[in-house]
Amino acid sequence: MTTTTKKSAGAEATAMQERIIATYNIETAYPLEEAAAAMAGEQSSGTFRPVPGETPELLARYGARVEAIEDLGEVAGGPSLPHSRPPASAGPNPRSRRARVCISWNLENTGAILPTVWSTVLGNLFELRHFSALKLIDLQLPDAFADAYPGPAFAVEGTRRVTGVYGRPIVGTIIKPSVGLAPEATAEMADRMIAAGLDFLKDDELMGDPPHSPFAERFEAVMKVVDRHADRTGRKAMYAVNISGDLDAMRRQLDIIEKRGGTCAMLVLNSVGLAGVVEVRRHSSVVLHGHRAGWGMYDRSPHLGISYIAYQKFWRLAGVDHLHVNGLANKFCEPDDSVIASARACLTPMFTRTDRPDIVMPVFSSGQSAVQAGDTYRRLGSDDLIFCAGGGIVAHPDGMEAGVRSIHEAFEAAKAGIPAAEHARTHPALARALESFG
């Protein structure tokens, strides 16, 4: 179904490039056209009753358009989510159908303002009684957003330049235990792992500015270690220190990072929000590491929420340089195919223009070790990634130094096309990792 007027294919394609386009999976007992129209009306100029001022001309310009409906068939069993209300005409035993629906909005509805777009494509439509399932699958934005937002400042190439790591994945860790370590203990762990070849380390998302490890003390202690090893090797490990908090605190902590020569700040995206990330990017000249803690509430249900394909586009525009994607055989519920699709999305340009690249570095984490390294490299088909192993490094039976070496050795084997088990015959750290974590 489409309400567009007839025009040439080229003109229609150009017009669509200037619109915000969202694709959803829906489940409804209403006729599909009626349900899709309810979505479009709720999220633009329409109401449930005609109102003064809602002229045909206004609706034609500002009303959301249903561009396409793909019928995916009838649903077996009852509704997937509670509290939907079928139409009275459906009778005592209503049957629901699933469909993929594409809706578009005039850019004039929102302007190039990401929070307004979020409200438009992820707003009240999730509460409409028509639906027993509704999920945003993809989002396309006009080039105007690339002009309005800074986007990633470092991304893949900048991260490699800052760390001095080329031709292989960046090997990282998450400081563990997540909470409880004093700054001196954190710095001691960093010292041992950087000496063994660690490229990147980050705070856990639960570590902020607590009494037992104040931000400024923890950052200074770790940076002394980072600088000492940089003087020795000529290559500076990246420390993603967590600054997630209110805006004034984040600005103060960014100033500390930059004056001290730090290279990265971590943001818990769902905690600080779009406006927070945009403000930090505009205030900051360091790499921004985006952690998606809380992601499961958006995507775990196939019947509700937002896909990562759509979700990550908001944060890339807002300005993060790294985005978490879970990892293969991870400790969570996400399937491997979903993880790889998320990582590939991070490395896929959002816009057709080439004057400002907008890809970001995917970060593999969550229960990772040398065991998953080879499959990660092979399945992604790229070494443009950060591979973060917490317990997979810190809990290595021969010590965290051996844990770092085991990750490097696993990627060496993968790049050379050698099975990890074969490479492990002459690399004890890898052998012990495969034995312990496999």
C-alpha cells in the first residue's frame, strides 16, 4: 500500500531520500491497512477524531505515509503481547496477522533533531491497542542529519591511529572485579596486562565515581602506568574511563582526561541519553567508547522494541566511536548470527556521501576468551574490531599476562588460517586458554 502520488522513478527516489523512513514488524487482529494507518496517524498529525486545523493540505504535507505493507501470514495461537484489543468486527475468536510495514515522515515534522526522531519512530505507537507485537527493524535518515550531528570523530582509523595498532584486532579487557578495587589495585592490574601487550582497557559499566575508587584518583593511577609503558614501547594503550553521570560532572571529567593526556572516555549510552552523548561529543576531543548496558530491554523480545540495526544509528550520529555488540558464544542470550549482524552494521556506512565516514568500531565482549577469537575474525571477515575479554584474560590459569598473550596468539592463528588447537601446540598460553575456557 502507498499513498504517494505518481511521479518518475528518479524523482520519487529523490523525494524518499529526503524523508525519514522506518520499517516495523507488527502483529495485529485489525486489517493490516487499518493498523498501519493507525501507526502513521498516531505518530504525525492525525488524532482519533477530526480536529479544527487538520486540513487536507496539512495532512498531505505533514501526515506520515504508509509506504509499504508486506503480509507475513496468520499467527498461530493467541496474541504475543497482552492488552491488545481487537476490533469488534473480529468476532469472539479474532485471528491476528503479522506484517512488515514501512512508514515515512517529512523531515519538516522533526527537523534534524535526534530526540524528536526517537519520539517519532519509537513513541506512543507501541501502546496502541491495535498491536499484539510491534518492533522497529530499520531506520533510514536523510543526509541532513549528517550535517546536523558531529558523528564519530575517531571511529576505526582514528582508534588505530591513537593506539598504534594496525593489521590486527585491538586486544582489550574490562577491569575485574567490576566494583571493589581501589585505584592502586586497578593500576597494578593495568600495569601487568599492558606489559604483556594489552592494547585497550576499560572500566566496567558499573564503575563510575564511587567512594572506594574516586574517578580522579583511579584515572591518575592508571594513566601513570599507561604513560610509563608508552615511554618504553612508543605505543600508548587506550584507557576507556567511565564518565557516565550528569552533564556537569561529565564535562569536568572530560577536562581531567584531556589535560592529563587521556585518549578515551566511556559512556553508558542508555544512562546518559542522546542529548548527553551529543553534548559530550561536542565538548570532547577524545575517543568515545559507547557501552549499551540495558540493551536487552529493547531487543530481547522478538515482539517488542528496536533492533540493533536501527538502534546503533542514533548513537553513531550522536558521536560515539566504539559500540558494543556482545560476542560469539557469549554469556548472554543473544545468538551468534545476531552478534555478527550487529558488528557488520557498525562497519556499514549510513549515508551515501563519502566526505564524512560514519562507521564505528564494533566491540566484542561478554564472556569472551581465546576460544572465540578465531571464529570472531572469520565470521566478521575483518580485523576492524576491539576484542574485550574480562575473565578470559584476568582468570587465565597462568596469570593475566598469559591471558593477554593467549588472545594475541588466537588471532595470529586465525589470520594465518591455522586452527587454534594446532597453533596451541607451540604456544602454551593459548593451549591453557583453550583447555580452561573451552
